[in-house]
Amino acid sequence: MAVIPSDQHITYQLQFRKCGKPSCSTCRTGQGHGPYWYAYWRQGSRLRSGYIGKVRPAGCKQGNPTEKKQKSTVAKTAEYSKASAAPALM
């Protein structure tokens, strides 16, 4: 297990993992086990990672990273709908 540094910028991410066992129904029929928290940081030019666990790390912000993506997609869809609904001037 990697030792997570406290003096660098750390990025936290939730991930599902597959165990690789052929008899595991969780991996065969779903996303896998988890979600588990992982930390990512740079050491020189290398990207390093470390397993945190199921509990949100103390340094992690409360926002869900997928919420931003969904909101921006909804906003773009609404803008497109307004633009395409405008009547043509001719």
C-alpha cells in the first residue's frame, strides 16, 4: 500500500474494482466491488495512487464530480432547445 503524502496536491476519486474471479457474480453482472476511494498525486513525472477505503477522506470536498458534468449537459441542452425553437425570419 502506498503512503499518501501530506505535502502535495491530492486528487480523490471513487472507483469500482473487479476482483477477477470467474465465479464472482458482482463483477460478472455489475460494475464491480465498491465504490472505493483512491488518492492520486504526482511524484516527479509519475502518477501515483493509493487506496483509501469506503469512507470519504478528510481532505476531500463534499461535491460530487458527476453533478457538475450533469448540470453543464442540462444547461447546454436547454440552450440548444431555445435556439432551435426560435422561428426563422423569412
